[in-house]
Amino acid sequence: MAIGGTEQAADILQRTGGFLTSPGPRGDYHRLPHGLPIEQQRLKATTASHALLAAGHSVHLDPALNMLAAPDGDRDAAMRYLTQLAERVSAAETSSAVAEVLTEVAAPVHGLLPLARGVIVRSWIASSDLQGAAPGEEPEPLARLGSTANSLSEAARVVLHARNHAARRTQPPATAPAPAAAPAAAAAAAAGRAQSPVSPRR
């Protein structure tokens, strides 16, 4: 999405990136057509942004859309993502907010732990194949990759269990039952004893 700019900038966006003009609360803005594959989005956004820069315009391009980003850009993005998760959970004020972060960590398909497990499993298979090791005959360091993958699966299960616990609505603490009232007869007897006169000593 591009906001503001001149007619020249709008022309560049439309010609080089295929951007569409759309009305917005602060005036017209330009956006890519909906439904484009991510690689097409990156290509069009990168092409348009560099054409704008060449024409002397100021441009901020989301690194996720920049096809010319530095090779370590993905790693930097991953580090920022982990840092944001840590900040989110540190600032959490409700159990549901904690549960949301734990979901990011251990969600069955796109959670961080299952994704990390996938990398370990692929590394185990690739290393075994490259060394020509038959299944079950890998060197001990490679065999331990398999047990590490299982450990990550177990860790994800534990985190999801904690996530489900945190996501439940917190019940108000149970109040202690009020002490049973003394029977009326006992109370009356106690009152009578308190009010009876003391006999004078002879």
C-alpha cells in the first residue's frame, strides 16, 4: 500500500507495479490487486519502490516485500519476531494474552517448536543420506538428532497443555463458607448467663 505522493508517483506505481487507486479516509491511496501470490507482490512492490527512488521520491518498503533485501534479512526478521513475542508475554495482563504467545510457540503446524522440529528431522535425514548411513546405523551424534526431534515434540505438547490451561477463563476464587449460626437456644442460654446477677458473699 502506498499513501500520499504526487501524480508522478501515482503514475510510477500504476505503470511499474500495477497498483490500483482506492479511496481512503485521508484521500486516495494505491494498493496491489487482491489475490496476488506473495512472490508477485514482492516483485511488483520492489520494482515500483526502486522506480520511485530513481525519480527522487522518498520510499519505505516493508523488508518482507523487498526482493533485494540483504541475505540475512530473514534471520533478522525471525529475531525481531522472537523479541516481539518475549515483549508481548512480558507485558501480558491476562492469561489469554499469555495463551496467545504460547500458541505462537507450539501451534501444531506453524508453531515455532514444530517448525524447529521439522528442521531437525530434515537435518537428520540429510546428514544420514550424505554419510551413507542406513536407518538405525547412524553415528551416535546423528542418532541423537532423532531423539532431539522427539524431545521437541514433547516440549510442544507440554507448551500446548499450558496454553490450554492459560486460555481457560479464570474462575473467581471460592469464598469460604460463613460459620454456622449458633442454635437459638444456646445463644439465649449464653445471654442469660451474661445477665444473671452475682450472689453476694456472706
